Amino acid sequence: MLGERRHMSEQPLKKPIRPSVYAVIAAASALTAFAAVYVTSGPADNQSAPTSAAPAQESKSSAHPLATGAMTTFVFKPQPEAMPGIRFVNAAGTEMGLDAFKGKVVLLNVWATWCAPCREEMPALDKLQAELGSDRFEVVALAVDKGGVAAAKKFLTDIKADKLAVYADPTGKEGTKLKVIGMPTTILMDAEGREIGRLIGPAHWDSAEAKRLIEAQLKQGSG
């Protein structure tokens, strides 16, 4: 017993982790989360993502056969869901809504001129529109920006994204109705105007995986 007690007493004591260490870890995690998306003040989307940082995509989305490669973080809805009745203006300043695109598969990209990740992915969206845009499909790049149409138009001109039409929400409030909590957020809508799913953060929308995602929806709509 004496030898056992001596052996136990010789074991080095583990030093407790100081609270400051946890603070450093938390700060590092937050910086990593903010690196890929600009967080807005809108309510959480129905993917139960955290509102304090870039939302994590549901792991089960990767099980979908189309959620691969560049589209790994695309989250499909269990069933198509109705979209809210948002209002915005086109290049001419005419007010309109998403019902104007009924009959088309729509890739709705919610962005802002001050959003660096939005600038990063916009050329890919422009290429996607150039390749697949038709009377059955359109990339709708909606600037939720108080600069309105003028700011959106200048932005698209500067980066030479000339295949995308100009749409803007100068009130900066319609993103809340769409449950957008980070920009860019891109929502895929079917020809009935319902949400199929969404991807939060920038993505390679001109990739083979993105095109397969769109083409699958177009094929389903024509079936």
C-alpha cells in the first residue's frame, strides 16, 4: 500500500486549461467562419444554421447525388417550398417580383456591392448565364444594396459581367424575407417558383457540378 501511495503521489499533476486558451480557440474559429461569407442581420434559415457566423451546411446534403464537387455545400429542401413575395426593381427602375420568372428555372443570387465573396463568384454566375440562359432558365443576381440599380449596374460593368440582368433591392430588406443570413446566398427555384435548395457562400457556378444541378432541374421540369 505504501509503495502504491508513493507511486500515485509521483504522478505529475495536469495543469488546468486557462480560460484565455479557450478564448483564443473561439476567436480563431470565428475568424475562419467569417472568411467565406458576409453575415447579415437576417433570421436563421430553415437549415438551423448559426446566426453568429457563416452557417454550417447540413452534413446530410452531401448524400444527395447532385451535391458533389463544387456543389457539396448545396442544401436541398426535403420538398420544394413556396418563395416569399419579395419586391425589387429592374434596370429600368420598374418594380417587379419573382412571379415575373414563373415558368423558368431560376438561380437567385443574393449579393451586395460591398461583399468581397460576391465579387469573387460573380464572373462564374455570368458564365453560367451565358451558357445555359434561355427562356427556360435565368440567373437572377439580386443586389440587396442601398445603392440600388446604379450601384449594381456599375459593379457588373466593372467586372464585365454583361450577361446578367440588373436587379436591385434598394431597401436592403428583402433578404430578410428570403431568410438570408449571409451573402452571397444562392437559391435554386423550380419553374413553379418554389425553392429547391440553397447554397450559402461563394461557389464555382460555372463548374460541371453546378451545370448538372441546373440541367437536372430543367430535365425534371420538361418531364
